[in-house]
Amino acid sequence: MGDTSIRVSDEAKDRLDLHKREGESYEDVIMRLTEHDEWIGFGALSDTDRETRTGMNRIREELRSGATERLEELE
């Protein structure tokens, strides 16, 4: 795989700098921000691995499902 240079405005670079973590390259930032994972870069879960986030999604869905079932029982 080769390298390609891209030009970005100063504003775009400043925005990348806001998301850049210690030790990350700009490529790392772009790859992290463009990965399809809704937890990437979000609060306490930003540094957790995919398996942990997947488990948390499953738990969230189970809780929602349980709440829906309880509401239906009350109706």
C-alpha cells in the first residue's frame, strides 16, 4: 500500500487537532473518526475495545426490551 498526500485547510487541520490523542498521527485520527462504530470518540467509552462496546450495546438493548415489556404489562 502506497502513501498519498492530501491538502486540508487550516480549519480542517485545527479540527483534527481537537480529536488527536497523544501519540496519534493524523492518519490514526482520520481512521478512528471514520470507522463505523457509534462509540468511537465518545466519552468514557472512547478508549475501550470493540468487544466491550458490543457488549454494552447488547445490554442496552436488553434493558430497553425489558422496559418495553414491563410497560406493555401495565397497559
